[in-house]
Amino acid sequence: MTINGEDVSLSEFEYIWNKNNSNQTADSTSLDEYIDMFVTFKLKVAAGKESGLDTMESFKNELAGYRAQLTPQYLKDDQMEKALQEEAYQLMQTYVDASHILLPVKDDEKAVYQQAMEIRQAILNGASFEEMAKEHSADNSRNQGGYLGNTLSSRYIYPFAKAAVQLKDGEISMPVRTQFGYHIIKLHGKKQAYGQYLSGHILKAANASATEEAKAKAKEEIFDIYRELQAGRTFEEMANGYRNDDRYVVGKDGKYPLLRGGSLPIEYEDAVFALKDGEYSRPFQTAYGWHIVKRYETLAFPAIEEVQQEINQMIQRDERRELPFKSFSEKLKKDYHYQLDEHALQLLIITLSERKNLDASSMRVLSKFPIIASFDNNELTAVKFVEFLQKNEAAKQDLNKAWADFVHESLIAYEDSQLESKYPAFGLLMKEYHDGMLLFEISNANVWNKASTDTLGLEKYFKKHKKDFRWEEPRFKGVVVGCHEESMVKEVKKLANSLPIDSIAPVLKRTYNNDSTSNVRVDKGTWFRGGSNPMVNKVVFNTGDWNPNGHYPYFFYVGEIQKQPKSADDVRGKATAQYQDYLEAEWIADLKEKYPVVINQEVVKLLK
């Protein structure tokens, strides 16, 4: 079909039809009705376009916001993303017992890397890893010979964790670059993490900084507790007692919630999984003190689907979040036949390194550079690269990396611009967003907002259609006032009767109430006889069995009892709704007369 000269494709109609009628089977009647609805929808969209609503910056920004939420799924390597998720799941389940030497990078990265290689070679030649760590490492672990402990690999930053799990027991890694510098890692061992477990805990705290006397006392007390357990006291009773230093579990029968392998120190979990359900351990020591643990139940490690959200959050926190997009841009290079002039690129990098300030003369020189790279009729020039650098000041520190980022950004931006044509479903979804936003804005301007703000038009419509708004019961319109003291009723009533109806509530409250005292209450509205307000039924219509009590036992009313509504304000909700329907019907009739509609009946027959 065409509407106002603009073609509407069959695919668009079918997309909207299928989305809104997923549970219906098309018959000739329902299809004809839906075509009428679709035409009406498109007529309103045509009116929105003609009014220029979709050219407003606010409209374009909102639509761009919707688009930005949709595009990432089309601009990443799904296989890479899945591989990263599976890798993260494995890291969550792998303990690594490791040491490291950290060499921070300040200025000369190549020199630091060379130093790391020399240290590694010395270790391979027989030097003690522990002594080299004490001498060279910048990490606090140097005091323990670089030893980091036995920890879930996922607790480490990603490059470190990935390198550690790939090592064999006793192996020394190549230098590993992280945000902290270069690491040399030694793997002592690794093992699969435990599953889930419910456990109880009794602790006598004595960490590494405790005195020898305190450590000895903690040991003595934990064995006293153990002897009481052996004598028949229950674990839960002892865990709840004042002698348990793990205050988190005191009052909870010593129980932790269901935990996953890696949640607590490895020594604790080793002890739990060495037991059978219902057993408690002998006292054992860790860096935190002396412990007795009880095992209640163990379960398998959660399936990847159960920890998917946690995995996604882990990936989003570090450089992994960019890897699917980087991988995707590498695929785009092949798809779009990316070509690079290496010589021109190196010449450009040398030129930019020598020219710290890019003045007008520098830009003239750069404008004469040959094309550095190209893909699918897109040319990446020296000038475009400089414009990229000017927006990314930090990128100037490493021009080779900056060029790679520039190419990635250019490829992704180009692919982004092709999404509507490359992926029809995406194009239809964006058109749905666009037209839906237009429909809302133009309908709001011509119907919804107008119906609620056009008081003259509403009143005119009410008077013309009074028979549609008749009441079956009379209604009271006004205010009902309750007073705290009988002696004040006469005065309050006199003041109320002297005021316009809309002023009664604010004036009375301001006059007789303050922050500490409330002498009057005022209810304003329209109520029908026998309705849901028993106070109004009794005070105004003298029906029902309501008795005044409480803080405001003395009532009077100001207003009138109406047998029928006198103005649109008396039936505002219903009148506004009907006026809105009237405005929409009039508007649609005008649109059908204004914009020509041509429907291809041959295509309609095929749909039937």
C-alpha cells in the first residue's frame, strides 16, 4: 500500500500483524479490520511527519537512545562472548596455588619487560623464586617470597587468572601484562573448586598479629569447646554461645547460608568436605585462628545458567567486555576487504611523534599524505586519524594502539550505519520505534492533551451531549466540614459560606489549623446518594447509620444537591474520555480526506 505517496512494504505490515496477533489465525474479517487499523495508524504517522515532529532534536535523541540499546547485539562476536562466559565459569571453579613477582611499569615499558625476562631466566637457571621475589617484587607478597595463597582464580584480575590456570604445576610463566605492571607467576598447584555447602562454624580468633600468648589461649579454648562437644553438648548450642568469636553465626545455630566453593578459605572448605553430613571436625588452625566446622549438606556446583548474571558482571568489570567487539571488527576487516598501507602508517606515526603541536601548516602536510587504509569504499586518512586523536588525548601516548582503536571505531561505526539494510528485522524494529514515538506525540497534541486542556471545547461538547451524562441518583457537589468543638461550628460555617467553594478548604485549614493543632477537616468533591462515603450519606442526604465520632464529631456542609450535572466539570472524567473519542474520530476523518491511501488488493487476496 501507499499512504500519502509513501510506500508501505508487505514485510512491515506482516511484522506488525504478527506481533499484535500472535495467537490469532487470519481470516478475511479480522484481516480487513486490521488493515483498517493499520491504515489509521499510518495516517497518524503521516501527520506526525508532516508536522516535523521527527526532526526535533528531542525526538531524534530519544530515538537514538533506543537504537543504542539495540545495536550492541549486532556489533559483537557472539562466539567470542560465549567462549568468554564459559572461560569465566571455569575460572570460578578453579583454585590456583600461586606466587608472583610484580614489576610496575612507569615510563620505559620495554625496559621493564626486559627486566622481567631476565628475572625469569635466572629462575629457570636455578635462582630461588622466593629470593627473587623478595629482591625485585613491588607487591606486598614479597615478604612471603611472592606467595599469594590458594585462591579461586576468578578472584584475580583477568590476564593474571587466565595465565595462571594455563600453567602446569611448578611452571614459571612468561611476563604477564596487567594494569599493575608485569607479573612473573609460579604455579604450585591447582584443583577443582568444591560445590555448594551448608556448614556451621565455631571460631576462636587469633590472627597473625596476635601474641603467642593469645594464640595459645585460643587453642586451649577451642579444645575445651571440642571436649564439651565430645561429652554430649550440641554443636548448635556451643556455636550460639558467647565463646564463639564468629559473631555472624552466633544466634543462627552457627550456620552460614548456602555457600559456593571459594566463598571461604580453602582450609575451611577442605575441612567441611572431609566430613560426612551431620559430622563436625576436630579443631584446626588457619591464619584467622582456630576452628571447628560442621557439615550439614553439600550440593553440586551451580550450572552456568544459575550464575550467568554473576559471570556477565565479572566480564563487564574488565577488558573482557571489549573483546567480543574487537573480535567482531577483525571479522569486518575480512568482510569489507580492509587494506593497509604499512609504509604510509609508519611515516604518519613518525610525523605525529615529531610534531607535538598540530598547527595549520602541520594539517596541510597531513592532508597530502596518501590514504593510510581503506575498506568498502571508506578511506582512512591522516587527517581523520588526527581528528580521532584530538578527541582522545590519552591515545596520543601510544600511536600504534591509537591507530588500532581508530580502525576498530571506524569499522564499527560503518557497520552500525548498515544495520537497517543488513538486518531487515532490525530495520523493522527501528521503524516501529520511530512510528510509535510519532504516533504518541501527534496523538497527544491532537487528542489526549487537547481533551484535557480545551475547557471551552469540552464544555461545548458536554452541552451538546447532555443526555449521555445523566445521573440515576442525585449528587452533592461541595465541601463537608468537620469541627473539633461544637462551639466553633457557627463561626466556621459563617466563614465557609462567605467564600468561593474552591477557597473553603485552604482558608479554613490556614485559619483553624497549625503544626500542633487540627481543629477542622474539609472534604471537597462530588458524591452521589447511597455511595461509598457514609459520612456524606449521613450529613448531606440523611441516610445510613454513620455516627460522627473521633476528633471531628460536628459536621456541616456547603454546596448543593444536583439532580443532574450542570457542567462538564461535574462529570469531568467521563466527559473528557468521550470528548477524547470525539476528537479522535474527527481527526481520523480529516486525515482520510487529506492523505490518499492506495491498497494493493491483489496482495490482500494473497494474505487471505
